[in-house]
Amino acid sequence: MASDPKGYYAILKIDQTASAEAIKAAFRRQAKLLHPDHNTAPDAVEKFQTLNEAYQSLGTPHKRAAYAAESGASLRATGQGRRQRPSLPRGLNRTSRHPRPPDF
């Protein structure tokens, strides 16, 4: 099970495998409910700002990947994430294991 460190998937009420269209639809659905013009709760502005932050982090593919990497980093810090392959010294690549000629 993947981690959701800031709870953005829970705020949008979607699964972590949701598509970009599902994220957008969930944001719009929640925005209608939480917008301060329609919601008279005292914390409506705060909740709407958190919803907006969640959509900003998950709405674009590169920001969603960064959020996933952040959650993976938190898993590694607690010892729950996958082990990383050790990096090779400069000049070696994983397919041949032979040094490359120097760049001149």
C-alpha cells in the first residue's frame, strides 16, 4: 500500500491509482461543496485552500510524480520502501559493465 503523506488523495476522495480525468472531476465535485461562497462553515476558506493545494499537487503529471517520490522518500526513511539499486561509478553502465571511453 502506498503512502499519502499529506492526505491529498483522501481530501479529493479518490484512489491513488485514479486517472487525471478522475482527479479533475473529484476536484470540481469537492470545490462545489467546499467553496466559501456556498459553504458557510467557519473553516470553509481553510478547507478550500487545502483542496486547492491537493489539486495543484496531483493535477499535473510531473507534480504528481514529485508527490509520489516524496511519499516514497518517507517510506524509505521509515525502512518500509523498496531498496534502491546502488549507483555505478562514472564510466560504467548497467548493460555492459565495461568502462566507456573518455569524452574528449
